[in-house]
Amino acid sequence: MGEFPTTHPRIIGLTGGIGSGKSTVRRVLAAFGVPGWSADDAGRAVYRNHPDLRRWVADTWGADLLIRDDAGHDVDVDRGALGHIVFQNPAALAALSKRIHPLVAAAFATWRLAQTQREAPPTWVVREAAILFESGTDRDCTVTLNVEAPESERIERVVRRDGVAREAVRHRMNQQWTDLQRRGRADWTLHNGMRDELLPQIEAFLEGLPVDTL
């Protein structure tokens, strides 16, 4: 667990494999008064907010990946098409991650600072990231929270949510850490299968947060 000045909200690092239910947990924690931030959402926004990144993507993998407005100006990147390229190529994924991660980290730092400007600043905030441990961003977290669900259920969730093939989901899973690896690093693990009751686990997690920071 890391240490932070008391003037800044402490960070709950929230992670889990694709389809495990991370975003659901983030929304529940928000309902309990713990604001949440999503690295995936920030990753979408960086393409819109950084023209230099869009140009680099176009120069590296082709201008057909750019999304253009009615005037013909590039305004975004086709993340689905880009993902199809990089998730098949570890070197390409590493190159993209090297560009993306600093921008996403800066976005989180800006968001976290904004929380201190609220009328009642929160003691805790949630940083949701699928690759929290792989990227090393867990080092900034006071507590880390892992979400798990059976692989078959995760695959079905993503197929329904994203309309992708099961093999594509399995390939994405293979790019991430295993449940065992995440569980071994996390301070807490929640189980989010069909037979699990998630809410009592989240309540127990919140009750177990260090008292001196509440």
C-alpha cells in the first residue's frame, strides 16, 4: 500500500479481467459515495483530445483508422479496428501502450486533483484499470481491489456487450494477467459470478478500509 498526503483522496485501485464486472463495482462504490474514474473511458478520450496521437496512429498503422467529421477533419480513432491490429501483435501493443499510458495517467492525476476542489472532498477515489498491475499503476494506490468471475461467464458477458466473437474475447484474456496473478497481488478480491452476492462483499470491503483514513 502506498502513502499519500492527507489533502489528496487515497486511491482504491480496481482491476479484474475483461468481463469480470469492474465497472459494476465502480458504480456501486460511487453509490456509496466513493467517486470513480475509468482508465478505459480515459483511453477513449485521449484519441479525441490529442491530435498528435491520432497522427502517430495514422502514420504507424494507416490513415483508414482515423474517424473524420463532416468537414473531413480527423477527430477520433477507430479503437475496434486498432485493437484488432495491436492485440494480434505484442510489439504493436507495447508501442501503443507506451504512448497511451502517460496520457491516461495524466488524465487520472487531473481528475483526482479536481476531487479536492469539491465542497466535500472524498477521502477515497476509485481508479479502475484492467491492467492496473501490468502497467505498474498499482504503485499509486493505497488499496487494490480485484474482481473475479468464471471465465465462461466473462466470455458470455463480453460477447453480449460488445458483439464480438468468443475467440476474440479469449484472445483479449490471454493478453491480460490471470485471475491467480491478480489475486496474488490484490489486497482484496470480490467474486462476481452468477451465484455470488456482490453487494455484501462490497460492503465488507468498505468496512475493512483502514480506519485512520476514513
